Amino acid sequence: MNAALLLAGALSAAALEVRVEPSSARPGDVLAVYVEDEGPLERLSLEVAGRPVPLFPVAPGRWRALHGLTAEAAPGMVSVRA
């Protein structure tokens, strides 16, 4: 299962760097999502496979999230949107 990155959202002239690990996941794995921004954000939200996932600030401009893939997840691409 591959993690496809779709970058979108309400940004105020800020650039995002989004990294998902592992880059090739299997059903039952946990995805770790790392987001870094270069400017002030009006808001930041995350969706994995169309479901909202909470992001937690870990430092100024750095956010983290964890998302578990169900064991019944079908093989294929999973979209990650920040």
C-alpha cells in the first residue's frame, strides 16, 4: 500500500513539507505523518483516506500525527491531505 500525498488547504503564503512513514505501508500498519510549515498558518488539518486525523504541534512550525490502517484495508493507494 503506497501513501499518496495530496497537498492542499487554507495556507496564508506558507509552504508545507509533508512526509509519511512508512512510504510503503501494509494493512494494519501505523502511518506517522510529519508536517512542517515555513510561515504562519490560518489553519491546518489532515485527512488520511478521507477521514480527519488530529495533528499535534511538537514545536513551532512542526506538527505530527499517527493513523492506523485497519487490517481489513484493501491494498492500494491511500491519500494524505494536509
